[in-house]
Amino acid sequence: MSVAESPVPTPQEPAPSELEARVVDACKKCYDPEIPVNIYDLGLVYSIDVAPDATVAIKMTLTAPGCPVAGSLPGDVERMVKAAPGVKDAKVELVWDPPWRPEMMSKLARVMLGM
């Protein structure tokens, strides 16, 4: 192959596991304003699905259906995830099943909250 025929390198899309790590990092920047722990460690993020086209679908919940941030927190999470490097688009779906329980928190969150 001659120099003229050599392929032009193109930017590589991050591998899904790398992109998923960026999405998790973005989620860890979002907080329930009443609890000083990020939503990921609180166990509010139920699933993160990264498609091959770098779109992200997240299912999350809140600590209670009557949570005052029900109208704003999912949108905040969506904006933070969309801003993560490599994410083309993101959608956050608020779900209530299964209901959130304190046992869903990470060990770190429990320590931070003195549980």
C-alpha cells in the first residue's frame, strides 16, 4: 500500500465499558439535595444501557414517590450524562419498581451516612 492509499485515522469512539464509566462518573456528580450522597452510591440508578451509537438510557428512582425533586432531578441527571465525553444522547426514565430501600446504598454511602 502506498502512502497515498493509507487510510486516514479517524477518532475512535470509546468502548462501551469506557463510556459507561464516564456515565457513572456523571451520575456521581448528581445529588439528592436532602442527602449528602450522590445518586449512584445512594442506589437510585437502577440501570445504565449504552447503545453502540453512544446513546445512553438510564432507569432511576427516587427515595420516595413524593420526593420534592421528582420533577427536576431526572432532568439534571440527563443533562449531566449528555455532557459526558463521548455521549451522543441520553434519556432518563423515572421508575418506581422496585421501590428504593436503604439497603440499595453502596457501602461507601452507608459509611458516609453513619449507617
